[in-house]
Amino acid sequence: MTDFVENTFERTPQSSGEDAQDVGAVAHEVDEEKPRDSQKRKRDESEVNEDEGESVTKYKKIDGEHTKVVAKHYNTLEEKGLVERNKSRIFYLRNFNNWIKSMLVNEYITKVKESLQMGAPLRVLDMCCGKGGDLLKWQKGGISHLICTDIAEVSIEQCRTRYDTMLARTKRFAPEFTAEFFACDSTLDRLRERYRDASIDLNLVSCQFAFHYCFESLPQAECMIRNASECLKPGGYFIGTIPDANEIMRRQKLSDSHTFGNDVYSIDFQCDTEKPPLFGAKYNFHLEGVVDCPEFLVHFPTLVKLARKFGLELTMRERFGDFYQRMIPRGRGLIEKMQGLETYPAARDGNLSGGDGHEYAHAQEYMDRQASHGRPAKRVGTLSKSEWEAASLYLVFAFRKMKKVWDKDGKPKYIQ
Ligand SMILES: C[S@@+](CC[C@H](N)C(=O)[O-])C[C@H]1O[C@@H](n2cnc3c(N)ncnc32)[C@H](O)[C@@H]1O
């Protein structure tokens, strides 16, 4: 039986808490009230009006320069079989990330259900759904209807096939839900126009490991946020996972280079790292065998501000390390089942995914400490240092849809 090391991750050098936030904030030098010149310039360029939707109504004119590159990358990404996946250097990291998503989905499905009347439908949009890695989570959540969309046609087709197979297999034992699928660029196109029913009310919108692609430009960010918000019912949630720009900038400063990383991930900046722009702060991201394409920093205060404009209020933002700490008491069984942590030391004759030595020094230290306190543990659950450095680049967020009312001048405004 594995002992789970709840503070194993605190000991890795890259996840050092609040300091990281400060470095990133300085790097961005953003004054929320007075957008600095570059922001103003971009706003002028896209003719942004403070009224909801003004700039996104012009989205057809813009052309996300990088979205085609991203689509091509995901369209050509090979679907690896189980055997290959088991051999991957980032096997545990992928499972860990999947566990994070499971806990997040579970938490918000539960919240949504608390406010639903008995028997009322629960409808979900999985924006940038990929190959459908979260289908099982939706099934377990007992939802009624799912909309799946992604820019990569190949992924959407795999997602549809996976859904068909899943339903055929589990029909008798698991709750069924209806689903629709279409390929579409969520940063350029209005999703509502593609839904079977454009008047649909959604309870939950999920965008996992993908929202950051929209920070290529302000109109794209607005388009994606509007897509997330406009069909959500008041009280419904928009949840997601994105790289934490503060943490990325902190590591960039530490490395004193445009390129940094380890043997599982690398980041190669393609913009001014002294004063990264609010939109289009581009870097190439490489994650061993899974991702290799341009991404954009998401300046969180800007996201919060834009989201408010579309009636979304921030309710939760946690870095993966903090979210893990909060969730592990109730998610311990699941993380073990999903193999989201690696057992250290390896079982007899087994190999550790990160090789031996310094990749597990934190776990060994923890075990030594436990032993010195008279609580020896034979084995602990952990991630190799490099995998944890990749996982701890990310954060989870949740926004709640506010209620729209009209003021005496006939202008819409959002209230809690
Ligand atoms: C890292 S994958 C995550 C997939 C899935 N959400 C998951 O968690 O397994 C990122 C996904 O975002 C999709 N994507 C990237 N840019 C997009 C865009 N502009 N519109 C829609 N989907 C996009 C990619 O095709 C890819 O499937």
C-alpha cells in the first residue's frame, strides 16, 4: 500500500508559493485601472468598445495567425495506444493532470446540481475537447447533454467515435447523455450559431488545457470568453486549466534566458520578456510527445476584467499545487486508481520513470524525515522532479455567470 506524500510537492524548488506571484506581477507591470500603452494600442487596433460584444462582432475580420499551426499540430498528433502510453516518460504526469480535471469537474458538477431542480437537465459545453479525454468524467457526472467542439477535425472525429463506443459498452450500467460534435475555432467563430439549438441554456462550460490559445489577440480572447459565457445560465460555471503566466515569468527570470525547461518540458519565448504584451505574448511550448506548438501568456488580471464584461465573475483560482493539497483528502482513492502518482522506491525489479537519483531526492528526504519522527513509510506516492515542474506550471480557475438586468436607461448590466 502506498503512503501518499501530501507535502512532497512543496519540496520541489520550482513551486515556492507566493514569491512566484510577485515576480510575475512585476514582469507584467500592469495597472488594472490604467492600461499601459501597448494595451491601449491593441485596444485601438481592434476598436474595442466597453459594451459587451462590440469588438467580437468584428471578429470575422481577424485571422488568428497561429490557430492554423495549432490545429495542424493537434490534427497530426498520433493517437498512442495503451502500451505506448504506459511507457511514456510523462505517464504519471498525464494521469496526475487527468486527476486534477476529474476533481475540478466533480467539484463543479456537484455545485451545479445543488442548485438544479429535481429532474432538470444538466447541459455542458466541452470547449476545445480534444479527443474526448473527459467523456467519462461527464458520464460519471450524470449530465444530460454535452456539446463537444475543437479546432482539430481529426480530434473531433475521434471524440465522436469514443462517445459512440462508450455508450455502446456501458449503456446498461451508466447514465446516458446525448451529445453533439463539431470542429470550430472558438477564438474566431461564434459557437452558438453551430449548436443544434441556438437557444440552449448551459449549466457548465469546461475548457481544459486550451484557453490560453485565445490570448493571441484581444478580439480572439473576447470571442472565446463570449463563447464560454453567452449560453451559460446565471449561476452556471466556466471552469478550466491554463498555464500560470506568473510562474512562467518567474522561471524565465530565474533562467535568465528565453529558453528554459527540463527533460519533459521546454519553453522558448518569442516575445519581449522584459515587458511581455498583454496579448500575443508568444512562446513555443514543448511537452514530451504531447504538445509542440505556440502558446500565449494569459495575464490573469486582464482575463478577470474581460470575463466581467461578459458577465463572468471569478470565484476560484488555484495553482495545481494548492488545488492538489485541497483535493487530496477526498481524491486519494481516485488518484491511486488513476495512477496519478508514482510509487517511490520502485517495486522490486521495476524502474522509476525519471531514472534514479536527483529526480526523487524530495521523496527520499520526506521518507527520511518520516523515519526520524518514528513514522517510517515503506513507499510514497510522488512525481519525478521534472514532471512536477511541468505540472506546477498550471492553475485551475472557475468563473460564475452573473445575472443580467437592465438599468433605467435600458442598458444591460450584470449583478451577483
Ligand atoms: C492540450 S489539448 C487539450 C484537450 C482536452 N481539453 C483535454 O484536456 O484533454 C488542447 C486542445 O485545444 C484545441 N484548440 C487549440 N486552439 C483552439 C481553438 N482556437 N479553437 C478550438 N480548439 C482549440 C486543440 O486542438 C487541442 O485539442
